[in-house]
Amino acid sequence: MGLICSQIRYVYLNQMRLDLEYKIQLITQTRMGLATSVSDLMAIGNDFDPESPATKMLQQRQTKLNALEKKLEMQMQAYQGRLAAIQKEEESCKALLEQNVARAFSYGGGGGR
């Protein structure tokens, strides 16, 4: 019974790890897109008079994009922390699974001989 439970737990942890890695990848791609948008806004803003309403509107959008980028950074750090914890638990589960396999397939205490 321990072998089956360990295997199920290992598969579950592996799925959680893959899900977090995918989310981190999406956040990274989104942050790269935001960085491009911010630099585009800065380039456009250089074409206008610094006191014009269009420049002020661009600056406000730039501030909002920077705030969004910070939120994404915090979310990514949280995911990375969870990912590290899951990886440690996955290693522990794998060791337990190997112990269960060795115990299940040893015959009469003779070490499987």
C-alpha cells in the first residue's frame, strides 16, 4: 500500500512542479512584453512636449505598467518559493518511493537474492 501511495504522491508533486514552471514561464513572457511596452511609451513620449496632456497620459500609463510589472515580479517570486518547496518534497518522496520498492521486492531478508 505504501508503494502505491508514494507513487501517487510523486506523480501529484511532479504535476504541481510542471504547473508552477509553466506559470513562471508565462509571467516571464508577460514581463518581457511589459518592458517592451514601457520602452515604446518612452520613445513616443520623447516626441511630444513635456508639458502636453499626451505626454502626461503616457507617463501615467508608464507608471501603471511599472506597477503591474512589480506585481508580476512578486507573483513570480512566490511561485519560485513554492517551486523550491515542491522540488524538495519531490526528492523526499522519490527517496521514500525507492525505499518502498526495495522493501516490496526483497525476499525473506536476503536482500533480493
